[in-house]
Amino acid sequence: MPYTPELNNAGKIINVWNNVIRKKKGCNISSTYIKRIAKKVSIVNPMSISLATCEKERKLAFAAYRKLKNNAITSRKQFIEELARQQSARGNESVSNAIQRINRNEEMRESYRRIKNVTKKPFYGATERVLISNNKKPGEERVTTKKIEIEKALCTENKKKFTAAYSSPFLQEPLITQLKQTATTTTANEILQGTFRANKSLSKATKDYIKILKTPKTILSQGKNNPQCSLQTSIAYWKGKREKTNSSMSNRHIGTYKALTY
């Protein structure tokens, strides 16, 4: 799309209303970010406006953008002419020469862009090479592009990464039997209440850590959390979650929950 200051500004206005509407619907958008982008397009305090008005303003912004987009080529030529006049006023170059120079640079830039799009290597997101240990020279590493070696290296690295917590005292005896997988046992309640008597086989560091797990008095004084959750609260929560968030133990993609809010 040919650049013009007006078209660029129209796009920024749409971006402001998009973020304001998402913020009002419960998405996690920084208030400071909204203030910063709103200030750039002279929109004062957009968060104080009602949601219905924001949606109306966004609709008007889209209409203005489409109108400018239809005239983008003509507007670009006018922008170049104005730019040439400004550059001519600052030096000895004539307006016609400035226009020719700017147009020549634009044609060259567009040619380079087309060449890059045709010749650049497509990226499919696959791992093409990894760094592994060199069996022939202990202590050194080498790069491999072989499929079997890449798969083996990735499996080894992932196993090391995702089983790092298996050495935790809570996944060893006797705590693994006392706490189980979900830590909803009597022993778990004793740890939270501070009445748990640790086994002699546990290390001092583990015993000290268990003592720290006692529920603070400030939390106890607040009482139990309300287990009830309204539909509006649930919708606002899931709309604010990013789809890149890891799935739960149910193996359902986070998008499954977000889809229920629409």
C-alpha cells in the first residue's frame, strides 16, 4: 500500500480503537500503551468513552481509512510533489529534478522488493540443523543436518528439560506417597497448617522449605475463596488469555476455552 501521512494516521486511529475495545472487553492490554498511541493521534482519554461509542468511532475510522485507501496512488503522487517542493526550497535542486529523483528511488525500491520476494528462501518453521556432541572428539561439538541425529538430539534435550523436576523431594519417597499427584491429602493440609512433622530421612533444606509453605495469617484471615464464578467473570477471564498459553492437563488447546466466549 503506497504510504501517505493521512493513510498512516488513519491506520493508527483504527489501532487505538481496536485496543480500547479489547481492553473494555476484558483483554489484557496495557493502559500506558493505549495512552501513548492515543496521544500520537490526538485522541484524549479514550478509556472514559462507553463501549458502544468506541465501536461507533472505530466504524467511522474504518470508513475513513477505506476512502483514503481508494485514493492512495493519487495521494502518494501529491505527497511526493509536496516533498519535492520542500526539498527544492532547502537547496539548489529544482522541483522537477527532485520529483524525478524521488520517483527513481521508489521504482528502485519496488524492484528490489519484487526481487526479494521471488528469490528469498521460504521458511517452513522446521528445524534444519542442531549442535550436538562430537563423538570422535570428546569435549567438542559439531553441527548436524541428518534427520535421525536431529530427532535424537531433540528428544534427549526435551527429556532433560521436561523431567528436571523429577529429582524434587516431593516426587521421591516418602513425600510422593504422602502428598500424591494432586497434593489434596491430609499431609498436604498439615503442611499448609504448619503442623506437619517431617520424616527424619528428609534433608534440612527440604524441612525448611516445607515450613515456609505454611499458609500466612493474612490469607487465613480472609477466609476461603468464593467458589462461585459468574458467566461474565468467566468470559472476561478467558478473553484476556493469550492463545500461546500452554494447555492444561486435559490436553485441550487454550483456543477451545476462548471459543466458548464468542
